[in-house]
Amino acid sequence: MILEAMYFFIPAFVANMMPVFTMKLRFLDWPIDNNLKFRGKRIFGDNKTWRGVFFGLLGAVVAFEIQKMLFSNGILKFAALTNYSAAPFYLGFLLGFAALLGDIAESFVKRQLKIRPGRPWVPFDQLDYIIFSVIATSPWSGITLKDALILLSIVFFVTIAVQLLGYFSKMKKDLL
């Protein structure tokens, strides 16, 4: 069940990574909070841009459509947590939207707690996107609370490994 859940949440993983991979693009590169403040602090900060939202959603939808195509062709059907043929067209978008919303919500809390943008905030940096994705798509995923907790544990350690890779490859400035 855990491998199936990991496969199901691939669009959320993709949505969470796309802003980093598209960082060098200037397309839609302005903050989603439009520099507005709440209680004297930026709402989300400069690192949450419309570019990240656009490419995060696009990446999630493309990843989901690839999963649907693989399912329809009988490839990786054994790894499917849901019937992709009957899955609503917006499920990929929802996975991406929930992942991005989780990351944006976490940024809001970080700004209010005066944690500098880009600074690590373990374990929330690693889990925000997947928690929101699990909640938003629970009607389609059908994963149990136990499976969700195992999934969160795995995602936590995998995300730490990816962040370390990003740091050592100089894609990220701060360790973790």
C-alpha cells in the first residue's frame, strides 16, 4: 500500500519541486502576495511566485496525465491506488494545488514567526505539501491513517535527501 501511495502522490511531489527547477525563468516571476503585509510582516515572501504556482500546477497535471496514460496501457497498473481511467480530470490539478497550498501556508507561518525565507524549518519544510495533498485527495486515495503516517515518514526522509542533494549541487543556499 505504501508504494501505491507514493506512486499516487507523484503529482504532488512534482508540484513541490517545479518551483525550484524553474527558478532561473523570469516568466511570471513576481510574488503571489504582491509585497503585501500582515501584522507588519510579508504574507508569503519573495520566494512564493506566480511562476512557481504556474509550473507547479502544470507539472502536477502532466505527471497525472502520464500516470493515466500508463494505467490505460496496462503499465504500472499494479501500482495504482486508484482507477486512473475513472479518476476525475481535475485530480492531478488538485494534487498540485494542495501541495502548493501546503507550502504557501507554511511560508505564511514562517513569516509570522520571523523565520527568514529559505531558512530551514524541520519538519514542516519536508511535510507541508504532502499533508495538504493527503487531506485534499483522501476521497480518491483511500489510504488509512496508518499508511498516511508511514507515507509522511518516508516522504520526510526522502525530502531531506533531496534537499541535501540540492544543497551540495548548489541549487539551495541553506542546508536542510
